Amino acid sequence: MEPTTATTTTPAPFGVDDPRHVFGRAVAVGTATVAAVRPDQLDGPTPCSEMDVRHLLGHLVSVLDRVAALGRGEDPFAVVESADHDDWPGAWTAAAHRVQAAWTGDDVLARPMALPWQQGTGADILLGYVNEVVVHTWDLAMATGQRPRWDDDVVDVALERMPALPAEDRLAMFEQISADMGLPEVGVPFAEAVPVRADAAAIDRLVAWNGRDPRWEPSRG
């Protein structure tokens, strides 16, 4: 499979130091990557071994809907994932618009929020979700033969904002945190880290910390 190269679209019009601007830039790379997925690729494997491309797309849309729910002050874990869409670019764009609408007011950036793996202000949580958007965009790109032009500044933010997690035994840690917070079982969002060289590319270090092998190929799925 010959790789294709995704291009980015213009992010939301916030100031360059605004967390919403950074998140919007991550979403822009995702927008181009989702748009380049072909219908014949939907049943293919992905670096997320439990998901094919279709279900990964559904998860990506649900990530945006969880961020939108947080902005509205709702339970992000009440969002139901769906792999049943006829128009994935349209579903992704609609979810991105819901995020923008929910996070338009500046007050949401200062609101206290809590997830099993992170607590802080809305600004902190939004920047933390940059990691998930970038990593799952990478998952989708690798699964569909794309090589996005990664936004280096956004990848650097994701690296800087990675929660302080151990490289191993993350499952037990998340189970305990979720129990302590009285949250439902939501799965482990971060797999065991994969060792990489310290001088590896930033995107490779990011996905490896999230439990992906940067050398993943569809034939190894």
C-alpha cells in the first residue's frame, strides 16, 4: 500500500496561546486524515488491536463528543460510541463543531474537571485530550496508509502534557483510581509503554508512551 499524505485544515480562531487553539490544530490533522479514509479500508486492522478502522473512527468521534460533554458540564463517560455512520468526515466535523460550541466561553477553561487519570482546570483537561486526538489520528493514519504532516508544536504539547503514569502496570492503577473516584468501568486509555530511543521522532515517542509500536504496519495487525 502506497502511503498518502494528509493535509491540514484551519483550526478554530482562538489566540495561539489558548488551549482551544492547540486542540483545534490537533483536530485539523484528524480532519484531513479521516477524510482520506477509503470505504474499502473500513474493515482493516489498526494499531488498536481491539478495533478495526470502522470502530476506530467511531472511537475518534466519541473522543470529540466526550470533550464536548466536558465543556457542557456533562458526564463524558455517558457518551455512547457508534461505528454506524455512512459519512465519517461529516460525523467527525459535526462532533468538532459540538466541541467548539461547548468550549466557546472563556469560563469553561477555569472550571474544575476530573478524569480518572487527570484532574485540573478545563484548560488542563483540554490540553490533556490533545494526546488522545493525536495518538488516535496516528492509529488511523497507520491503518490506512497515510503519512500526515504532523504539527510539531501540537505533538510537543501532547508530550509535555502526558499524565505522570508508570511505564508498566497501568491496568491496576486505573482500576484503583476509577474505584476511588466512584467512576464506571471505562477501560484503560493508556496501554503499557513501548521502549524507543531517546532521540526518536517526537511522534514516535508519543505513540510509544501510549503503548504503540511506531513500526506498526497493517500486515502486522
